[in-house]
Amino acid sequence: MSSIAGEGCEVLVPFNERKPLDVVERSLTTTYRKHIWAKFIKAINDYKLLEDGDKVAVAISGGKDSLLMAKLFQLLHRHSKVKFDLEFIVADPGYHPNIKELLIDNCKYLDIPIKIFDSGIFEVVDKIAKDYPCYMCAKMRRGALYSKAKELGCNKLALGHHYNDVIETTLLNVLYTGNFSTMLPKLKADNFENMELIRPLFYVEETYIERFTQNSGIWPLNCACMVAAKKIGNKRYEIKALIKELKKNFNDVDKSIFKAAENVNLDAIIGFKKDGQKHSYLDFYDKE
């Protein structure tokens, strides 16, 4: 895979030419049925991510994950017994005009009717983020997306975080923040009443997202941030590389990390936090 370099950005260019839209859509329920479509549906069912009457704001960044998620939601909307509505929203953080044009072109190719709004995040982050622009950018972007979703009458905001993001976040927290926490498949918004964040790609592995993207002829954006390009490296990339290295000696170590977040044994940990309050195992030691 090659790249088209812009000002502080990189655009991934797949090996294959673009295919007819009906072929791309059909591949999700045939070629990628087991590894993408079925896992998308499983996450929705396992974690009750959709209910009758929902209006979901599907957040699109222009990357491979959010483009796939948008197309999956469109297909589900056509055939699901659950009645829900969709809005496809793009928070423009200050894209270079060429990058913004490519994002729009990808969405036209996939027949995704996006609503773009300016957020000005890149400019603000450049002034205040210092050494950690990605954290601040993600936080501000989420707030902008929640606001737009609320404005459009949505009660849920869908983000394209996938299986590998969950694993990397878990290990990132253990190694860099000294706590065991992970991404959740859904959570209630702190500052937006009656709003919920959902992650329907929770079970979908990144490698299959990449394969679908390449085979479909989609040109996804990588990080288009001109701010991050000036700063010190992103710890998430270091974690990704670490997991890849660990897998050479520990079979399915990524799956074990994911399962660890589902199988926390409260009887065998020193402490935990619940509703913002810290607890020690000693609090319960003499009560048994």
C-alpha cells in the first residue's frame, strides 16, 4: 500500500481499483460475512446497541473504520426488524482542502449522505495540546460530535473503534496510566442528557477492515492532523507494535488481553474503583 502525502497527512491508497457499489455492499454479507458482518451484528445484539425508535449519529472521520461502519449501518437499516434512523456526520477539524475533497469523494463512492460541519479542532489543539495532541483532539472531537448529534435529534452517537482498539486501550492503560480499564461497547454521555455512545465494531478485527478497504478500492484517510505531525510520537502506535511483537512468542495474546477485560476477578485484585470511589480488598477481607 502506498501513500499520497499532503501537509502533515497521509492518505492510504489501496491496491485495487474501485468496484461497483452493489459489489462492495454484497461483499460485506458474502466475502466478509463471518469476520465483519456477523461480528457487527453480534456486538449490536450482545450489548443491545440498537432499539426501536433510536436515531443514530454515525461519526465519519474519513478513515477506514468509520467508512466501513457507515456502510454496515446502511445495510442494516435496509433489512433490520428494529426500526431506527441514521444521520452521517463529519466534524471537519480543519482538513486540508485536498483531504476534505477526498473524504467527500469516498462518501459519494459509497453512497453515504454526510453532513459536514466545521469544528476548528486542529487550530485549538495546536495552541493548547503541547505534547499530547491526540488525546485533546479526540476529547474535543467527541464533544463536537455529541453537540451535532443532539442538534439533529439523535439519541446515540456511533464511533468506529474496533476490536484491536479495545485491546490496545487496555494495555495502554496498564502500562502508562497504572489502571486496568478498557473501551466499553456503549456508555452514557456525561455532559449530554439522554445521549449514548456506541461502538458496533467492537468485535471486528482491524485486519479484515483493511482487507475490505483495499479490495473495495476505498482511499481512506489516515491521521490528517497537521498538529500531531509536529509532536512527539503517539503511544498507541508503540502499543500496537508491542502487541505484534508479543504475538510472536505468545499465541493469541491479543485475544487473551480482550478476554481479560471480560473476566476480571474481584476476589483476586488489590483494589478497584466504583462510581468514582476507591475500594481496597481489605474493605471486604474480614466480612467473609
